[in-house]
Amino acid sequence: MPTVHLENELEVYYEEAGRGMPILFLHPPGMGLVTFYYQQALADQFRVIAYDIRGHGYSGLTEEPLSIGLLAEDLLFFMNALNIEKAVVCGYSAGGSIALDFALKHPERMEALILSGGFSEVNDFWLRNEFKAGIALSNEKRLPFLAKAVSLGNRSTKADTKMLYDYFMKSDPLTLRKLYKEGLDYNCTKHLPNIKCPLMVVEGQFAFYFHHYQMIFQSLVPNVETARVSKGFHELPMKFHDPFNHVVRTFLNKVLYSERSTADSFKPAYS
């Protein structure tokens, strides 16, 4: 299995495909890198990389207290280990909190930021209660129920259900519970004007209680675009993978074209 040891002694399992601009995908609690199974289709143009965050899937754990900031530092060390100077970072749902924290702390390492159902804070009734349910169900006895619910909610096919469920069950329950708690409390809204890289915030048309989070980004981030997947819900990367991949590809091609057309000379191609 492809693993790397980071500077903080953490062993991280990852998968990658393709060449070109690196896109690093960050999953929400429990789901693991299989969340981005269908984003392998982007490997015809980009270097697609997904990894299991600490305590998930086949990645290890260390003794440091878990926090969103720690997971953002893991991403920095992961990029260093793979010799990636700059990348596109894409966070799905609560994985977006890690992506936001990283973008704010390490802007020099960002090509662009993509948030699929992302939020800078949890400030509505429905999402807050989803996090509370995750906290309540993150123990060995109730973990199968949580894994089944998440798997059914995100699947595109029946085969996806088993893949997601089996991977979710690899999660360390204590880490999972702590991650839900940290995600519930995380708030970087006041720092959003400091995001200078191109930002895409994509959500499903019918993910109604997430739409106001898009408006927060629109009002505070200087270089932001938003998109809504027709007839889509919150679970885009797997359940609505074709239109989601189209949004990602279109946005990044625009970013690449803009960078190259405004530079004094063409930048070297990614390899």
C-alpha cells in the first residue's frame, strides 16, 4: 500500500493517479479516501491525490490532541513528503474546514481552493444537529449505524454502499468523535477575506440549508465563484460525480488559462 511517513512521524495512506496540476482531496469524518473514487476520472488532465486523514482508513495516529489545525499541518507535511510545492486543495463537507485552515495558514502553497458543501462555521440548526448526531454515534457500539447511514446517503451504486461502509468501519471511534466536535466548533469566518487564491464553492440545488454558507463566501472572499449542481443534494463527489467533476474541471481550466494568459511568460507545465 502506498504510504508516506510525515515530518511529525505520522504514517499516511494515499492513492494517486494522473499527471498535471495536483488536486488534493480531503474527506469528511469517517469516509476515507474512497469518498473520491469517482474523481479518478479527472486523472486524464490532473494529478489526482486522496489520502486518509489520521485515524481513518489505513492511516495511523500519533499522540497529539486532534484539531482542525493539526490536520491542516498534516496536509502541509504530506505535500512536503510528495514534493508538491503548490496544489489545488478540495475539501468535501467537513473536510472543507481542513482545506480552509490550510489555505489561510499556507497561502503560498495554494493554486486554488474548492469546497464541495463547505462552510466556514456551523451556524444553522440542521447542520449543527448533524454534527451532534455524529458525536453521539461515534463509539464502537453505534458506529455500524453511523457507517450505514453515511454510506447510503453518499452512494451512487449498490457497490458504493459496501465500499463506503467497509471503509467507514476502519475509523478510530475516538478520533471520529473528536473530529466531529472540532468541526462543530471550528469558525474561520472573520478570516475569509484573507483567502486570495481562486475559490470555488459548489453545492447541490436541493441542499437548501447549505445555500446560505455559499452566500457567506460570496460576501467575504475576494476571488470566489459558486455553482449549484442541478437536482443535486449535499453529497456531490460520489452521488453526483459527473456534474461535480464537470464543475471542478471547468473551474480549474479557467484558473490555468488565467494564470498563463496574465503571466509575462508561460509557466512550465506540471509534470
